[in-house]
Amino acid sequence: MQWLKLWTVRPESDYFLLASQGVYHTDAHLVANHRLDAYYWMAEQLRKKVAAPKGVNLPVWAWYRAYGLKRIKPDLRKKGHLEHGERGVRIEFDVPDDLVLLSSFDSWYAVLNNHCLALSDSEYDYYKKLEQTCSKNSFEKIKRDSWLKIFDLNLLADPDSYEVQAVLWKLKSEWVRKVDFFIAR
């Protein structure tokens, strides 16, 4: 078994929950409604690799390569990790690789925005034609099948600069190696 080094950026309260309970799971009630379908789709993909613990419906998100190979951990000086002024943590942890599903962060936007994942202009044109000629049900299957490309990291045009995200069902306190507290910019 191999171990992966990952980072997750969470509100400080999530870290205190992890520290007190020894495990952290994502709370579906805290996920924005417009993202739930995409998050449940990702959960379905993770479930194909590893069974979800009882009562856990959504995975924990983390970074494998926050900015490609040159800068792999999230930079807390950047905006956008949490709401401005919110107290947060960057948790560095090691996890068995068989519990993790890696995917292209940039390509994930196709799932979030509910459109086909096209990796070229010609592929985009192809999907546009299919959308106009296929039945709604057929096109939905084609679109969802296109999303599976997010898991093929060999499709990244430049692996040195592309961001790779990770999902797993839970974060255990025994996996934690380092915690950095910060206030979001």
C-alpha cells in the first residue's frame, strides 16, 4: 500500500471537530444547493472505488497538487479558500492511496456546470452537434460519460501546471501531519 500526501483547507471549526471526534466527514447540509448534484455524482464515482462508511453521503475534498507539480500545497496567501476574514486551517495529512480518488480540478468544472467535458475545439463541436441531434436521455448519458475523463490524469495537457484534486470519505486525526491556522484573505 502506498500513501499519498494531501492537503485540505477547512474552516477552523471543522478542525476542532476532527480533533475532538478523531474523524471528519463532509456535512451535506453545508454544501450549496447548486453544487449538490455534482457532489453526489463525485460520491458515486468514489463509491465505485471504495465503499462509503455508514451514514456518509459526500466525500471530503482535498488537494494532491494545488498548483501543479511545482507548488503542490495550497497557498494560504491567496484569496478564495474561505470567506474573507474567516478563521481556517490547512491540514496536511497522509492517507492510503486506495481510499482516494484523484481528478483534474479544471475538468471538474464540466461536472459542476453540467456540460460535456470537451478537451479540444473539435470535441466541443462534436458534443454540440450531438446535443442537437440526440434525444435528451441519450445526450445525458453521453454528457455523463464525458465527465469520466476527469479521472484520467494522462489527459492533462501540462501535468506540471495542472491542479489535481482528491476526494475521500473521511479524514482521520491519526493521518494528520501538520496544521496551519490562518485568516482568509
